[in-house]
Amino acid sequence: MQRVLVFLMVSLLAAGSACGVSGARFAVLADPHFYNARLGTEGAAFEEYLAGDRKMLRESEAILEAALDGIRAAGVDFVVVCGDLTKDGALASHLRFARRLEALEASGIEVFVVPGNHDINNPHACAYFGPLAIPVHPVAPSLFERIYKPFGYGEAVARDRFSLSYVAEPAPGVRLLALDSCIYKDNLAEGHPETGGRFEPRTLNWIVDQLDRARRAGCVPLAAMHHGVLEHFEGQSALFGDYVIEDWERVSETLAGAGLRVVFTGHFHAHDVTRRAWGAAELYDVETGSLVTYPSPYRLAGLQADGALTLESRYVTAIDYDLGGVPFPEYAEAFVWTWVDDVAHTVLRLLTDLPADEVDFLSAVAADTFVAHYEGDETPAPEAVAAAAALAADPQPLPSALGSLLLNLMTDLPPADAALTVPAGPCR
């Protein structure tokens, strides 16, 4: 009799942990950088901040609302948000952003968030009044978890004790590993937010264990985090190391070896997908562009019963905000193009002796290249490639480095970025 009872208990437990992949449809957002306009959108201090930034902050709420309207119309089951929920982590921005998510969940669509480098313990949280940038309340890790309890933390089936990482089951047969890759413990003491990311060894061990549990339950594992785990162009980790997770080569191989095939990321504001394989193991890093950076994309994903994951891209094309009669896509493209052009102009003028007309030309090439990378599926014009190649051959270190960067950005690593199908599982 005792053996029969033990057998029944084991059978019931096994049945309860079996996922059984049935498919799901969901959306992915990244880097909304939501800004509560009540913190100020006019004056010298705010304009100074915008001059050093590439984000449409004044328009962020209108952009978010347009994206959420599109997601509602798409009829998805749930939404994943890959960090940088707010501009600089002000409590007022977090609370207002959470209210937008509450409205989405009220329409029957669940939301799952992870933090980004701007969101927690950010000493740059400010309100802007005329010439003054006035510090306001940032959000500690415990408060972040409380605010977003309805959006992942309250639905967690597993939690990491050493970070804000959790696991949820947003649909039958799906295990979502919502991973906290951010470094924020010493932000307030150091006076600035840490841009880079890492997994502490004990958190990485926890992730591997959760992937093993998903495999044994027959679930499809999907992951979401802020930082990239693969390079999205050659040399990214050397030139923009803070945008790829620390020790990315080992981390990505570890995740792939544990059975993860797809991770949704953000942070660099580009709409790009890249892939790496280690024998039979492979990993797709699906980076989604920022809502507040042209072309303001989001992704719709469909997980099939056989584990195939179809990805398509949608874009915000109109917002409820006065843009002076300019269509939103044109406005957004000009916004980021002008910013990159200005930065390139400044660097080339200060650090090279190139003539003014050449600086103008190369700055425009740089702006075109970054905008194309933000769009994804880059197809650079031959004259742009030639200009970048000539710059890379310059004997001066700075022009040569800029030329090499532009060439790398122009070279779109496989696979496609906007629309594709990738294998996500089921995990074997």
C-alpha cells in the first residue's frame, strides 16, 4: 500500500510539472524610457539634457500609448518589456508607467518586465524647472519589485535570491526567464548609474538550474533581459562594452549549452537579431529597438506547438502629440539623425584636422549608418561603404577607428532582423 501511495504522489507531481507546449502569441517592447512630463519638459536644464541624448522623451508617453494600442489590436496573450522602463528611474515615472501597464492588463493582456540600467538606484533621477535640474526620489530594488508585482513578480513560479530575476509561465508550455542583468548596488554612492551588466556566479547557476527544470518539464524556455548576450556587430564588445553583458562569450555559451535558444534583449536601441552556435547548441539574441528611438519598433511573436518562433516587426507610425504637422516617422528619423550628425561633427572637428566639407560628409555618413543599424536589415549605399573604407584606411587613429566602426555597423550579421522564424524549443 505504501509503495502504491508513493507511486501516485510521484506521478501526480510529475504530471503537475509537465508543460505540454500549446503555442502562444506575445509582444516584445524594449527601452520605452517613459518620462512623466510632470517632472518638467521646458527650460534650459531640460534642453541641456536633451542635447546629450538621443531619446524622444517629451513624446515618450504618446509613443507608448500608440504602441500599446497596436498591441491590443494584435490580440496577443502577453507582453515582455526588456528594461529601461523609465528615464532615469524617477519614482514618479515608474508609478505613471505602471498605470499604463495596469490599463493594458485590464484588457486581458499580461505584462512581464525586467529592469534596465536606468531604472534602479539612479542618482540622475531629476525634475527640471527652468535652469535647474532638481533631484527626485529614485527607486530601490525592493520598491521596483513592489511597483511591478502585478507585472511578473507576483506571478513568479521561481525567484533568484540574489537579483531581481524570476521565472514565470505566461502560457502553457512556456517558461519565461525574466533576467536581471543590471548593476545598481553602488549607483547612489558613486553618483552615477552603471551602464554595463553582469550575472553574478550564483545567479548564473540559478539560471542554468531553471533551464534544466524547464527541459525536464518539457517546456520551451524563453529569456528576456536588458543587456545583449551576443555581439550585434563585430567589435561591439570592444567599442561599446557596456551594451553586451560582461564575459559575454562564456555566458552565451553557458546559456546555449543549458538549452536556451532565444533571448530577448534591448539596451543599444537597435532592431537587430544575431545568432551564434556551439556544435548542436545555438542561441539567438533578439534585440528590439527602443520605442523612443527611430523607427520606434516592437515585435510580435508567435510560438508554435512544434517550438518554432515566428517574429514580425511593427512600428509606431502616428502619435497623439503636436509635431507641427510632420508625420511621426519623419519626425523620429530626423530627431535621431540630427543627434548622431551633431555628435560626429563635434568629434571630427575636435580630434581631426579634416577639412570642413569632409567633416560634413563623414558626419552625414555616420548618421545614415547609425539610423540604418537602428532600423535593422542594413543595406548601405556603395558610396557610404567606400567612404567608410577610406576613413578606416586613414593613418590617424581616430578617423581609422571611426571608419572601422562604420564598416562594422554596415555589415548586418545574420539572420534577418525584422521578420524571421527561429527554433525556440521544445527543449530536449
